[in-house]
Amino acid sequence: MSYLRLALCVVGVYSMFLLWAVAQERLPFQNINGKSSEKFHSPLFMGTCQSILSSLAALGYIFLRRKPGQTISQTFGLYDTPKPASNGTANGKINGSATTNGHAAASKPHDPRFDNRSLLLRYFQCAVFITSAAPFGFAALSYITYPAMVLGKSCKLVPVMIMNVLLYRRKFARHKYLVVAMVTLGITMFMGFGKEKPSKSKASKNGDLSAYAQLIGITYLLINLAIDGATNSTQDEIFARYKVTGQQMMFWINLFCTTLTTFISILPLPYIPVLHPSSSGTELQGALEFIRTHPSVVVPLAQFAFTGALGQLFIFETLQHFGSLTLVTITLTRKLFTMLLSVVVYNHKLTPGQWAGAGVVFAGISVEAWVKRKDVHAKRVIQEKEKARIKTL
């Protein structure tokens, strides 16, 4: 059953996010061929559209899988408020022991780490991370090409591991550090041999990307990856500490994301690089005006939000049952096909050195997949031996 679930998650993640990636790259342009230099400067509005649909998708899934007799709090993964245990104390005295039956349970000290407030604060923390990361990833496209950003996202293993170590003191196997080194080397090769202009021209006079422009783009991308790593490690901590499903987490995080992005979008903020690129009015006004003057953006925007919402169902299903590193491995292999699809659809030109760098990155990913498969096989052999031993008793 676990293999079938994993297979369904892989297919869901691949199909939804390949379509999502095509829409994401198309959104910054007026036309799909990318000839227009005018960009859709509303990353928060894009996030709001996706988080609204994601909340609704999670809500529908939760009620579809709701078990009979569950309270509303249990349905949404929250703890029911404990009732007074007066009957339990009485029963304990009748049976002649003050520490039996309900009394012992009633006298159990309350752990503040496991109440609804701490759980919702964790969800809100994830929402803040996600809302903060999105503008940096969007801004990076102004300085680096989309294939470069996709391959850069393959470095996600690095911040996930670093944030797990720094925030939650987790340790990892030695081979994962080899994978990280290979991925980092491949990214360095890809960026070093790249000559194509990004979506927003930041090139030098001879048409090549300047070192300064690449540095800005990589910096934005690294900030995005670091915040993503904090998000993934916090989600792992929620699953380890609380009894919640992936869809319950998806609902609450996207609900908080919708609240945050909507609130920020209607604020009359001044121009802030990356975070609020609109120079006048609110971001919501700018987004609606762009849609009015560029109606062709509606289709990719709807595709971006819809496929992102459905894809998140598979993302959180994978995260709940297999953990963030398995999820990252799946999404990294998906990024190979995303990069190839981007090259075909949008006619990107990659140099031989860039293809070699991409090969090094995905070779590192293959090492991770091979070791994981070997570990799973070893565990299966041990389980079979244990079952055989039990039968002989």
C-alpha cells in the first residue's frame, strides 16, 4: 500500500507541477513568446490566488475523508477542549484507589507544547516563511533565466539539511553531504557557463549576463532557498510533534497565507525592492490593472493557481507519509523534466557546459535515490527475517 501511495504521489507531483511551471514562466510576460518586456509585478497576488484554491482543495479533501463521529476540531486537526473529570474522581474512589480509572488521566499535567495555540502558531510560522520566500524567487527571474532558477531550486537539499540541523538539531547520513557537494558543483558550472539573457534584460552591452546581475539573481535565489528550508524543517517538526494529516496542515497554512497576502496586498506601501515592486497604489490595484490591460494573463494565472492547488495535495500527502527529504528527492527529479520542458516550450539556449552542470546535479540526485532504495531493501529483508523468526516460535 505504501508503494502505491508513493507512486500516486510521484505521478501527481509530476503532472501538476510541470503544468504549474509552464504557467509560472509565462506569467511574467504579456505573450507566451516572451517578446514583451513588461512584467507581472504581483507575486503576492499570484500567491493569494493559489493559496485560496489550495485551502478550498484541502477543505474538500478533509471533509471527503472525514471519519464518522469526528468533531469539527478533530476534523481540522485541533485538540478538543478537555472536559472536567468529576466523574473520573468519583469512580476512582469507588474502586478504592485514587490513582485508577479517570482520576489519573484527569490529573495528568498539561503540556503547553501540544495545545491548539502552539500548533496554530507553527502553521502561522510556515505561512510567514512561504509569503516571504515567494517574492525573492519571483525577483530572481529578473536576473537569471528560468532554467537556471529551476536548477538552482535543486539545491533545496542544502537549506533543508542546514535548517534541520540549526533549528531542530537533526543529523544526516554521510552520503547526503556528497549529494549536496555534487549539486552545488553542478549549479556553479551551470551558472558559470550560462550566456542567455534573463526575462528582464540585465545583460551587459555585448549581450551576456554581467557578473553583478548573476550575483544579484543568485542572492535572491539563495534567500528563497533558505526560507524554503526553514519551511520544510518546520513542517517536519509539526508532523513529529502533533497528530495532524498533510491536508490539515495544507488547509491551515494556506488559510494563513491567504490572510497574510490579502492584508499586505491592500496596504498602500511605498516602493520596496523585491517585497513591494509596485511604485504607486496597492499591489492589488496594480495586479487588477495589469489583468485589465493584459487579459491574456488570465489563462496562465488560472493554470498557475489550479495546478498549484492540486499539486499541493500530493505534496502534503508525500510530506506526511514519507518526510521532507523524500519529498525533496521527488521534486528534484521533477525539476529535470521542468527544465527540459522550459527549454522546448520557450526555446532557451543552453551551452555544453550548462548541460554538463545539469548532469552533475542530477547525478547527485541519483546517488540519493540509489542509497534510499538500498536502505529500503535492507529494511525489507530485516522485516522478512523477523516475521520468519516469529513464525518459528
